Amino acid sequence: MPANEPTILATSMGIFAPGRASQPRRINPVFDLAADLAGAVEPRICFLDQAQGDQPATLTRVYEGFAGSRFRMSHLALFPMPNVEDVRAHLRAQDVIWVGGGSVANLLAVWRVHGLGEILRECWEAGVVLGGVSAGSICWHAGGATDSYGTTLRGFTDGLGWLPYGNGVHYDSEDQRRPLMHRLVGDGTLPTSRCTDDGVGLLYRGERLVEAVADRPGVSAYEVSRGPDGSVRETPIGPRLLG
């Protein structure tokens, strides 16, 4: 089991790296970063898909993507019941736990029913690298902007809050994201927030932001903060390009 500083990779990154249609799909380099952070040569990685209701098609795609890699893949399903006998033991044995995208409101509701927040907190404090995309990014924060309630995005303030910031995902690819995050920070609904374009992730050690990383050029992270006069400032955070 890892024994590193508590680590979270909060991203707008897909399972697969971007590339041309003619190229074979390859695992996103963010997973190599996660393995390095965990100090694992053949990392055990567990995928959680509760934000989509544990869709079999998604799980199949993920397993196919990691097949033949150095990663030892597993998943935790909670629909219709847990697929492992001892959820705590299974998650504590991982090097990396990755949470997929979907509905962050539904994700956290299901986790709370099963006591998963407490277990994941134990994993985080023990040094298991936690990460995720979209809903799997927002969940670790105080909240963010979500489409959990419909196509018109709304503010969400019921995150786990281990990272005491707001989190904005898909910042460059969905028109409602940026103005809503500005409004939520400006009116005090969310605290200072960190946001990511598609292909960008934020690396946290404890509550401290270490760096932003990217799987493609030309994208950025941002800090959105509220001034004393209620104005909102957006500051770019240049990411390091992953190999």
C-alpha cells in the first residue's frame, strides 16, 4: 500500500490521450503521472463509475483501454450491490483510484449511502492517489458547476470539501461553464475556484496546489477569485505538458 503524502489529481482529462483517428488509442499520460506519484511500477488502479450508474459499456471500454498495460485494473461497482466483499480492504489495497465523469450529485449521494466518503478519506490519508475527470474532479472540492440537474448548469455546493475550493471543469468546451463559475465565485456561493480546460488536470498534495498538467498544447488552468469589491478575477495557471 502506498505511503505518500495525500494526493489528488482533479482533471478534465479522458481515459484516452487525444490523437488522430488513424492512430490507435492509448491511455492518457496522466495515469503514468498517477503511478509515479504512487511510487508504483505495476500500479493497482481501481475505476469508480457511480457518476454514470456503473454502466457496463463504460467499464468494458476502460478494461479494454488498460489491457496489456502495466496497470493492474479493477473496478468498484455499487449497482445493484457492491461487486467486492470488502469495499474498504479493496480500495485500501490500491495505488490509484480513478473516478469517472457523469452526475456529481448522484455520485456523492450513492457514496454517502454506502459510507464511501469515509473509506476514500482513509485511502487519501494513507497515500493512495485519488483522481478523476469532471464529476470525478468536482467531488473532492467544495463544489462547482454541474449539469446533474439538467441541461442548464447549476451551482453545486455539496462536495466532499477535502480541497476547500470550487472546481470548474470543461472550462473551454461548454459555453455555460466560465460565466457560471464567475457568478458563483462573485456572489460567494463558491470560494476561490480552480478551473480546467479539457485536457488539463490539477495536482494537489494535501490542500496545496503543486502544478497544473496537460495532455495537449494550447490549454490552461485558471484560478477564479473574488476581490474585496465583489469583482471577479481570473488568473491563468500554465500547465506542464505531459509526455
